[in-house]
Amino acid sequence: MKYQNYSDMLKAMAEPNRLKIIDLLSCGSLCACDILKHFDFSQPTLSHHMKILQKAGIVKAKKTGKWQHYWLDPNFITTFKQNTDSLLRADADCICHQAQN
Amino acid sequence: MKYQNYSDMLKAMAEPNRLKIIDLLSCGSLCACDILKHFDFSQPTLSHHMKILQKAGIVKAKKTGKWQHYWLDPNFITTFKQNTDSLLRADADCICHQAQN
DNA sequence: CGTTTACATAGATAGCCATCTATGTAAAGA
DNA sequence: TCTTTACATAGATGGCTATCTATGTAAACG
């Protein structure tokens, strides 16, 4: 389906805590324990959120020693902005210019 | 909370059917019956989705005679793009440059 | 005035989701 | 080797949500 990838990204972003995580990571790489300091929920809950962000292609991760480092996937930034522009502009690719169903 | 409005928009958008509705409306105004032709779900389900899009400030509506007309709120388009840029750029307003919690 | 059309609302339900506690694991330090 | 630190995983739960059927309502039409 045309909207599936973009919808997956939006779904992952559509949670205030995950939005805050993305904002934190927009400045660079962080490990889980540093991210957790900004929140009130438990560590397993953060782990859950990070997994969702990775599955949606928003966040990349790498383990070095004890620390799990997270950062924004550069492809996500460009893809998301591109999809947003495409959605909100009435161009030739728009579904309303095509056959129904 | 800083992310609440943006998160509400994302939440409303994070559903493939509603994303398709936004795409349809990006070309201009449509009434409910015309939107419904593009989908397999029932009429009450569309009514439910339109209410969610209105509550999130994405869609405006006006009833004229029998027909309920819907169109994208121009403020949504600018606000959404602005919030997206703000989120994904590591500028001075970024949370990571401020005190924790 | 009865019927049709274009919706909205009510109530029910199955499935998903954010959170928790409890526990496992692997690396680092003493 | 024992303990601590930094995670991940499992399982449970309460709440939300997308969908349905049934029904109400208001406008238009004959």
C-alpha cells in the first residue's frame, strides 16, 4: 500500500514520549541511560519505545560495551519530509487525479 | 506540554485510511459521500475518522443542504511543516540544549 | 406527506498499545 | 568471583481505537 511506510513512521512518532526521544536524538547520538533521565517511566518501557522507533526506520542502534547507542537514521529525515511534502501538495501524483479505488 | 498539539496531529495522521483522506482533500474540498467512494468501510466509520481529523485541527467542515463538505485547514499545513522542521533540526530550541526534566 | 438521500449518534466488540513488575544477561569493576 | 551497571525479554493489565449494526435526523424530492 502506498501510505504504509509513511503511516508506520507517523504511528511511531504519534506518542509524546517518543516525540521527545526523537527531539533528543536530533542533536546527536545518546545511550539509553542518558535518554531515560529525561523521563518518568521505567527502563523496560524505554526499551519498548526504542524498539518501535527502530522498527519504523526512525532510529539506528549500536551496542558498544555496556552501552546501547541510539541516533536518528538520516534516511528517515529526508524520507519523512519528502512524504510530507508529497501528501500536502496537490500535484499530479495525488490520488484525486487518478481513478477511484 | 510542548509536543501535545503536534502529537495529536501525528496521531490523527497515523492511520492509512485517514492519510488517504488527507491526500484526497489536498486537491480541494469534498463531501463525505465522495470520500466514501474511495473506501471499503462503512459510512459511520468515515464519520468517525472525519471527526478525529477535525478534532486534531487537520480538517474543516461545513454543512450546506444535505452535503457535508470537508477541506484541509490551511493552518494545519503550515503548522505541521513548521513543527516537523523544528523537531528534526538540532537548533537552539532543542531540548538537548536545555536543562534536563 | 411519504420516501429517499446524506449524514450523525449509540452501543458493542475485538484487537492493539503503553505501562508495569519480575527476571534474564552480558559487560565492567572491585 | 562476586557485585553492580546497563540493558533486553516475558507476561500481565487497563485503556484506547477501528470497526460494525442499528437507529435517529434533517434536507430534498415527487
